[in-house]
Amino acid sequence: MVSGVGVIDKAMAVLTAVESDPMALGDLVKHTGLSRATAHRLASALETHGLLRRDGGGRFTLGSRMLSLGRAAFDGWPLAAAAAPALEVLRDVTGESAQLYVRDGASRVCIASLESPHGLRTIVNTGETLPLDQGSGGRVLDGDIGPEGWLASVAERETGVASVSAPVLDRGGAVVAAVSVSGPIDRLTDDPGPFHGAAVVSAATRIAAEAGLA
């Protein structure tokens, strides 16, 4: 995603690069495509502001300031807090990872996520941005909802992964969010809707009630 504001886009490239794993400067250069001087200048500036830090090996990783920013962002989504009990029940009932997504322009953002207890599971991090046109969660947010109130997808966004999603609706019937379960096709099968559709719809209904939307 590019904003057109060069320094911001480059700084975000640096932050995104270390989101999953710490990186030495050389790896940061390879991952971002920035020159060594630019990558070093931006990483050092981000470190000054606490958005990056160095680990014991001198590699850049996300800094402590990101914790407070993340908490502030989470607190700005009261829907995520309201959804927590329903997502926990959904995860426990289905045995699969559960997520809550909201639309953000042409993308969707995961604002709450609980992982399956299985060793082989789908992992979607809170704050992760995903496409609208791939996966049941995105398509539900875009208004594609099946007659049973849920939508399933198989290997759309990622090979070997299936999901089932349902919309969280407000009083006027507008889609506010999408609640999903996802996991490996080996468990969900290539027709996961009949197995988990009812549980996902129930979770969406409860979330709407807990959030005061219904």
C-alpha cells in the first residue's frame, strides 16, 4: 500500500519489514529495496522515537512505543472488546482460529484474533491487513453473503486454508464487521460451511448484541 508521501511510505516499509522477525541492516536493505544509507537513517530515526529498538544481536525490531500505540488503537475499536466473549466461544466450539474483521477502504483489518489450540492452525495477527476479494471474511464485508447467513471459502487467500464467515449487522442491516473461523482444509474439508456456518452466525449475532448494534 502506497500513500504517495515518500518518507512515510519508506518508514512504513521499514516497520513492516521487521513486523515478523528482527532484521540486521543488510537484511532490511534487501527486504525494503531501500539504499543502505536511507534504510539506516530511517531505522535510526524510528529507534529514536521508540518505534524500533535493537535486540541483543543488534538487529532492528519493533520498539516499546508500538505497545502503547497498539493499545490505544485497540481501545479505539470498542467492537473488538465486545466481541471477545463470542470469539472465545466460537474458537472453543469449532476448535479453529477465530477472527473479527472490519473494512478499511479497499482492504480489511483484523481487529481481534484467537488462535486454534491445534498445532496446525491459521494465524492472523491483530492489526493485519488483508484483501477484500480473497477469503470469506473479505467477501462478507463486501456484501457477498449466502442465503444461510454465512459464506465459506476454500484456498482463496492461501493454499490449504478454508474459512467460514458471517456478517455483524447493525439495526439497519448494514454490515459492520465480519466474524470468521479459519483453518486447514484437512480439518475444515472443502465444504466447511455446513460444519461451522451456524456457529459463526451465532457468534455474529451475539457480537451485535454485546456491542449494542442489534
